[in-house]
Amino acid sequence: MLSLNKQDIKIAIVDDSQVEKCDAGCGVNWASAEAVTLAGQRIRDRFGDKVKLDYIDLSSPANSHHALELKQRIRDLSLPILVINGEPRISGQFDIRLLLDAIDAEMEMKL
């Protein structure tokens, strides 16, 4: 695993693709590759390579210690969850704008 320098931010969108979503189209479907790709592009456009984005699907077999640890920490939170540098920041529906705002706030706190 690459070490992040102190200005880099690691974010993860944690969701469960097997959980039934709102019929009215509530929020972004983070389980779709298109949504994650678009978010990644917006992040790169705004922050360059300082922010690393991962998508973690809790319905997939957990094959990493990090995924199992995350699952334990967030079990009482609503999905999807935005995790920044290992800490849950947004629980429940969020869009790309909120994701970018949370990254901005995290960068300001690091200054």
C-alpha cells in the first residue's frame, strides 16, 4: 500500500449493492460504475491527484482486513457512507456536490 503524504486524502464510498434502493430515485446509485467514475473525474478535476477514491461494496465478499474493520465501525449508520481518511463523514444519501464539499472541508482542516 502506498503511503499518503500529509496533504493526500483517502476517501471511500461504502454501500451495499444488494440493499433495495428508494423507488423514487432517491440520491445517487453509488453501486453503478458510472456514478463512481463521474465522482472520480470530478475529484480529479478539482483536486488533482491529492485525493484517492475507492468504492467498497459491503455485499461483496470482504477480502481485506480494512473492509471488515470498516463494516464493524459503521454497522449502525445509514448507507451509503462517505469515509474520509478512515472516519465516517456523511451517513445516508449524498451527491457529488456534498462529497466535494466534504473533501474541501477536510483539506481546510489539514492546513
